[in-house]
Amino acid sequence: MDETREIRIKRLRMRAWHRGIKEMDLILGGWADRNLSGADDATLDAFEAVMSEADHDLYQWVSGQAEAPVALRPFLDRLAAEVGAAR
């Protein structure tokens, strides 16, 4: 059975708020609350790809402490800009 858009958004929002590192909960969960309902499929795919990464790596990439993988950069740049992280 295919997942509906509504269920996918609920699942992504839940995963975003229950990461394991509070900083990433706030960054990803806040972004999810503000953007998921209006996101197109490509954005949902990009968000889901980012969510599959480890919190420690994500935090370093969003905060500019480490170089993000090329495939994730467009979304991570957007995320960092929205949360005001220095990159």
C-alpha cells in the first residue's frame, strides 16, 4: 500500500521532532512545522534524504563546521538560511 501525502508529512514531522539531539529536533522539527504542509514532492524527497543522515553530521553541516555532501547542499543551504545558521 502506498503512503498518502498526509501520512508522509505526519511521519516526517514526527521523525523531525524525535531525532535524539535536541538541537536537531529544534532545527528540523521547526522547519517541518513551518514548511512541510506546503512542500512539493521534490522538497519532501530532499527533506527525507537529509533526515536519513546522522544528527552529529547534520549539525556540523548546518552550522558550517563541516562541508556537506554535494547532493544534500541545496536543501541544507535552505535549512541553514531559515534557521540563521552561519555557513
